[in-house]
Amino acid sequence: MEVPALLVVDDEPDNFDVIQTLLKHQDYRLHYVASGEEAIAALTACQPDLILLDVMMPGIDGIEVCRRIKALPQWEMVPIIMVTALTSKRDLAQCLTAGADDFISKPVSRIELTARVRSMLRIRQQYQQLATFNTRLEVMVKQRTTQLQTMIFQDALTNLPSRTYLLQQLAVTLKSGTSCALVVLGCDQFKLVNGSFGHAVGDQLLIAIAERLRQYLRVNDVLARLGGDEFCFLLRRVEHPAALEPFMQTILRSFNAPFTVAHCEIFMTVCLGVAVGNVVDQHPLELLQDADTAMHLAKLHGKGSYRLFDRQMHVAMLNRLTLENDLQRALKQQEFVTYYQPIVNLLTRKIIGFEALVRWRSPGRGMVLPGEFIPSMETTGLIVPIGLVILKQACRQLHTWHQGGWTDLTMSVNLSARQFASSTLLADIDAILAETGVDPTSLKLEITETVIMDNAEIAIALTKALRSRQIQISIDDFGTGYSSLGYLHRFPVDSLKIDRSFIDQTQSENINYHVVETIVALSKQLGLSVIAEGIEIPQQLEWLQQLGCDFGQGYLFSKPLPASESSRFVASSLGYPRRSGNVGHRNLLQQ
């Protein structure tokens, strides 16, 4: 270990001589300066591991010097021992307020000086070890983040950009006002290849198709694989749909030649769907859906066809408008109800809380699942008022359970991107807490990783405001975004929820296995609990238990339940609270 360096700051050289004499049998490198100004200037040259700082000095006194040094990020963790003849509690409090780590009263004794110096150097060494560990951990997280980004933005089979990357680039293009077009390509009867030759040959054919299409990729354009046998070109600077005619004909002709795969010649034809985007506020997903709709309609006209999307093309636009109107009416008619999916302790298999999930009980449509209406709610902004309805229902139900005696239950409620960006979010939450009387320490708000990282500084302030209300914060779908260790340290987060997409694969050779392993290890280092969602089979549960995952939810334990069935589920899992009578139980289960 390198010899520790001590910087002694005292306007009296005799005092330095005294300290030097008292520490002469210790293996330290001593540096001396006679003023606060000199001390600050000497930091870089001396690289001190500990500073002995006199309080009473002309010019800048020791307390001010301490305050200035602690304000410097590079030196804020270097211990400072104040050497002072002052003994009043007020004086000592001033030293500590300025950032001092310890103090020694004059006259200085050898025993006390040696002990305090050793103690502070030991703390300094521990901090340096922790800093080294954090640096290594940060490198590991960055590596894992890069891997995750590759998984998200690159298709694993063809190495083409993924659908997610395509939508991201399309959003940038539309926002810039640049005219563009999407050309979606779908293979004709590709399932016959998989059925006849097997999926391995089908995968090789997809790779060959990707290589052939790359030849027609222009500079600044994007070629992505959407999934399955579908690909998509993002063509920038397309002034008029007619300008796309030569390109589409070229792509169609390129499939005249067969593909040689697994020593076989395979002929393949494709259909193309085109959608032109030239509106700044156009949603990227809508444009992709338009092109996809056009491609499927082209397939109805036969192999090797293409179609240009127009507003008369599919009834889905009308259906979407109808859906939005129905959602508006449903909000007024209070048709949205909350279902509750249990969250269990993976070690004990006991329920610890619920996640609140929205359902739509429509008179005309029946029970509608979230996937059918939440995208429309996000687009229209209805997610904000409907989200508050669900939050209020969940808080009211949690308060009912607590009053019934199940006081340890928690409630997790999702906050969407639109809700998180709402200017009235905090006021709305305050009103719901006051109205329902729920214990805020039992409420957990789930915010997706992408939402909080889109504007990290604002998200930090908002999550701190929520935590000041004693509400717990959980990062939802963790692993699908791009958060860094540095930002995770700054967020007042209580738990991480692993996205269900990483739970599907439990084989150790699968990359998702190592992603989950890393997330659990990272959470332990940060002192956060881990929740896995989408647990459906015992093998997934056993795997997560082995990794040390704390909590989980999924159909292995229970599907989302209405309030009454949730109460029965709690009773079967935890038993009836002793302090509630049978009448109370019956009333509780009827809620």
C-alpha cells in the first residue's frame, strides 16, 4: 500500500514541528502549508489522504477552508481533522457543519493524535475500496446495458436493425419534418418453407433475404426486420409517392432469382405495402401500421404485388375512432374496474401485496382486456383521468383490507408516460390519499425505465417529491430501457421489476438468463428489492429463487382477480386476521 500523505495546515510552523515529532514513528508523508489559500492550491500536488487543519488562522480561517475543500468534488471525501483550542459545543458544531470529519483539541497529545489519524485513514481506505468497487460495477452495468441495447435495437437473426430501432428513427425523421416513406415487405407463404424444410432452413432463408435487401439500402435510409418474415425500409426524402415506383419494382424483381439455402434452391416472392409520412405530428406506429395494412391488402391481390396506403383502405381507422368515443363514454359511465394480481414472496410463497390492473366492463363489448384499449388511451390522453380512477379504486380497496386487519399488504399501481408528465400529478395523488385515507407507505407507484430516463432530471425531482410523501417507487420493465448506475443512485427507488420478456427463457445458455442474474445482483448491491413478473411455470420460480429474486407475480400464483376474489385469495394465503370477527370477514369479502 502507498504511504499515506498528510497535509498539515497551520499558520504557526512550530505547531507543524510538534505534529511531525508526535508522528515521527508513523510511516506517513507529511506536507506543510501555512494558510488556507496555500492548502487549497496544494491539494493537487500533495494528493492528501488526510488533512490536519488549524481553526484559528489569519485570512481564511480553518472552518471556511474546510467548507471550500468539501465543496470540491475531487476532495470532498478526503477526511479533515480540525485542530483547535476551541472547546465550546457551538464551535465544534461549526466545524462539523463545515464538513469536518473529526477534531483534536490543543494541546495535542501523541496518543489521541495517533488514534484519530489512524481512524480517519482507515475510513479513507474503505472509501477508496468502495469507489474502486463502484467503478468496476459501473463498467459491468455499462457492458450489460450495451448488450441490452443490442438486444433491443438489433435483430438477433439477421443483424438488421429491429422494429424498435426503426420506430425510433422514424420518430426522429417525422419530428424533423423530413418527408419519408415506409415500405413493408412480407414474404408470400413463408410458412410453407418452415413446414417443408424446417425452421432452421427458414432462418437461413431469412438471413439470405436480409443480405439481398441490403444491396438496395440507400445512404441515410434504414432497413429493419419487423419480425417473422416481414422487413421494412425507411426511405427518407420522398417527395411524392410516384417517386417510389422504380424502387418497388426493383425490390420485386430482385426476388426473381432463387435463394440457395442448405444446398437447395428456394424461390420466394414478396408483397409490398407503402405508407408516406409528411406530417410532423404523425405517430410513428400509425405510419408503420398503415404500411403493414397496405402490405396485407397487397397479398389479397396475389403474389408479387404492392399497394400504397390511402385513407379509404381499411376500416380500422373508423374502428379506432369508435373505440376512442366508447372510451370517453366509458369514463363518464364509470365502466372501468380494477383487477388485482397477487405479488408473493418467492421464498415463503406468501402474498405480500397486489398490482392494480385496469379492466373495461363494456355493455356492448363485454369484459375488455387492457391490450385492446390502453394504446388508444395513451394516444388520446384518456390514460390520465382513467389512471386516476384506477389509483383511487386501488387505494380505497387497500384501505379496506388494512381496516380488515391485513395491514401488511401493499398495492402497486402503474404510472404511464402521459400520467408521469401530467402537471397535476402530485396534486391528484395528494387528493386521492386524503380522500381514501390509505397509508402512503403501503402504496407503490410503478414507473417504466424508459419514462424516467427520457428526462432524468425532471424524473428525479418528481420521484423525490413522491418519496417525500412516503410513497414507494418501483422501476417497471427494468432491463428494457437504458438507465445507468449513476442515475439509479440518484433516484429514490425502492425496487426493480424485471420485465416478463426476460423471464420466458430459463436456460443458462440464453442471454436473458444472464440479464436477470445481473439485474438481481445489481439490485442487491443497491439495496433494492426485485420483483419478477410473468412467472407461469414452476421452472421459472425455481430459477428465480436460486438467483435470490425477492418477489414475483404471474399466472403460476394467480391471474388478476376482482376485489372480492382477491380478498378470498388473501384469506386463503394469510388466514383471517384475529382481531376481525366473522361478520367483518363476510363484509370484507363482499367488498
